[in-house]
Amino acid sequence: MALLTGTGLIVKIVLLVLIGFSVISWAIIMFKLFQVHRANSESVRFMDFFWKSKRFDAIASQVDRFANSPLTVLFNEGYGELKKVVEGAGASEGSALSTDLGGVENVSRALRRATNSEITRLEKYLTFLATTGSTSPFIGLFGTVWGIMTAFESIGRTGSASLAVVAPGIAEALIATAIGLVAAIPAVMAYNHFQHKIRVLINEMDSFSTEFLNIVQRNITGK
Amino acid sequence: MTIRPAKVDRGIGVSCIVSTVIHLTVFLLLLWWGKLFPANITYQETYYVDVVNLPVANPRAGSPTQKGNEAQVAPPPPPAPASAMKLPEKSTPAAKTAVKPGAGAAKADPAKSDAAFAERMAKLEKINEARHEEAVMERLRSKIKASGSGRAGMPTGSGTEHGSDYTAYIQSRLKDAFAETISYSGKNPEMIVRIFIDAGGKLTRRTIERSSGDHAFELSVLRAIDLASEKFTPPPAKKLFEGVFVFKPQGITPNRGK
């Protein structure tokens, strides 16, 4: 405690900033852990349900059970677009071929847009983790350098160079680096972990989009 | 058309609160840990042995034996075997003639002769010691006469200064303090300071006799004197002490000529 109270104003500000970084990054870590875990588990369950079902409208009626899965968003978007295409095709019977081709493309675009929006949602706040991981040690280092500068200044003022005078000042200064590392290390580890998990989810979304388009093309347009 | 996300996220607010609580808990735990197991940082004070004023043991008095070491004294040599082989004695004609019937009485009282021998040895030692002391005193007297100094054992002593040994003691204290405070900005700083110490060992005055003009050095010297003065002991014979010391980055020397 004496280490914290004995520091100068600048070092105290640095420590507060670092503690703020740590609090926010841990909040993000917990939030993301919860979000990614739910997304993963519900995606697995949704895919299982999707392959077991025979009809899209049956899936659409049950999709709320997997509300946390990004695949449900893709399905909703694709299915909604598909319904519009089919309704549009029904209204203009004469131009069935051109509507069919254009309809699949529409569905594809809708799926791509939904994928992008889900990626954005999943990657939200990850930038802060990356920032914390890369800048916290430097902020801590700045606090340490400043602390050592003031420590040397006080050593010069007292005129004593004994270890009893030098050591406490340097110890107080080094605490800034320590807290910087405490904030940065979990942030970097969490960032890498979430990046990997989100990449897996993106691959799953791409696969699902392809499968959805294949099914649409096979069953609706008959190709 | 807007895309409906998988689920409206609750936001990061709840996580922030949880994170703050966790951080506070960790901080309190650390505080509690620090109170439970306080860091025992003790700065050991350096003790100096005052070589100048150390009592010197008489080399002739033998090595001091500490109390309790008696038990560790080397064991006595084993007793000679009873059936030790006797060396044949050379019988001289004189010895043969000296043997008289009355001589058996002297041989019968060996303790008496031992005591007499010890007494004689003690007398001789006493005489020898007295002679040695006399010789030492004579040498000292001649030395004092030759140097004209009023103080024994101090060839350069003027006889007016109060305890030359005390000067060395003060020099030693100043040296220790100066090692901690030394700082200078010039090339060859030098400073001569006159120090006055009262009968109680208290620094009464310090005057700068001469200085090279290095302000940082001057400050460090004055600080060293103040620091050292905390440990001064009273001068011998409770007399006032006045000494001049030359301070240089290389060390401190007493200026005996002044």
C-alpha cells in the first residue's frame, strides 16, 4: 500500500489509467467469453436441427430457440429474401427464368450482408483488447521512467546515495510497469483466443451460406 | 432493410460492474495479504569498529580465553605406561662420590624444591619486566626530548591539541558520513573546515577556512559534518576539541599544521 501512496502525481495518474484499462479489458473478456461460448454452442445445436428438418418454414418457426447463434441470423435473412423472391416470381409468371437466377443472387447477397454484420458484432470491443495489450506496458514504462526521474531528483536533494534512499523510489516507480503488464498480459491472451474462436464462427457462417444457397438452388429453382 | 442481430446484446455494463468488483476484491485481498504477512524490510545499520580507540591487549598477556571455553581445552596427553622402558643411566664417578647417606632427605621433598624454583622464576620475570619497562620509558623520554613535543607517541603533536587520537576518530566519522553525501561539479574541489566540539561531544561550530568554490561540494561537506556530528562522542578528558580537516573527493585529512 505504501508503494501506491508514496508515488508522485504523474505515476498515480498512470496507475489509475492502467487500472481503468484493466477493469474494462476484463469486462470485455467476460462479456466476450459469454457471447462466444453461447454463439458456439447454439450454432452446433442449430446445425443439428437444420439438417434434421425437411422444410424451411419448419426451421423458421423454431429459430427463436437458437437466438444467440449467428447462423440463425443468416437463415432468417436468407429465408426472408427467398420468400420475397418466390413471391415476386409468383406475381410475374412469364419471366420465371430470369427471376430464378436473379433470386438466387439476391439470397446470396443477403447472406453475405448478414455474415458481415455478424462478424462486426462478434468482433466488437476486440480492438480495445488489442489496444490494451499493446499500449499498457508502454504506459507503465512511462510511469516507471517518470518515477525514477523523481526518485533521482529526491536523491540529489537529500544528497544521500545509500540503498535505503534509492531503493524505495525505484520500487515505487516499478509498480507502474508491473500494473501495465498485469493489464496487458490477459488482454493479449484473450484477444488471441477470441480471434481464433471468431475465425471458426466465420468459417461456419461461410459453410452455412454455401449450404443454404445449394439447397435453394436445388429445391427452388430445380438446378 | 435492416438486419436483425442474433440477439440484442445486454451490453458491456454488467460485465464492467463485475470486473470492477473483481478488481476491488483482488486489491482488498492484496491489502489483507500485506497486513497478514508484512514485508520485513529492515535496514541494517552499519557498525564501525573504532580501530584507533580499540584497547590493545598486552601481547605478553597471552591470548584471551573466553568464558565457557574451558571445556574445549585440548585434552591432556595420555599418561605414560607404567611399564615404560627405562633408559640406562650413565653412571659418572662424580655422581657416585656425591651420593651420601644424608642426601636422601633432599630427594624426598620434591614439592618444596618446585615451589622454590617457581619463586625464583617469578622474581627473575619481575626483574626482567621492570628492566623492559624502564627501557621503553627511556626510549619514550628520549623521543620526546628529541621532538620537543608535549605529547607522548605523537611525533607531530604540538601538545596544545586535545587528544590526537580523537582527531583520528573524528576523521573516521567524517569519512563515513562524507562517503554518503559526496557530490561535486568542479574538477578538483577542495575545502578546509575548522570544527569545534564541546566537552559533551556536540558540534558547536564549523567554519570554512578555504574553499575551491564548488557549491555542490561545499554543501556535501557541510552535510557530511552535520551527519557525522550525530555520532560524535565526547573528547577525552572532557576538553574542548578544535580540528581542521581538508576535504577532497579522494578523502579527508586532518590539517595538523594549522
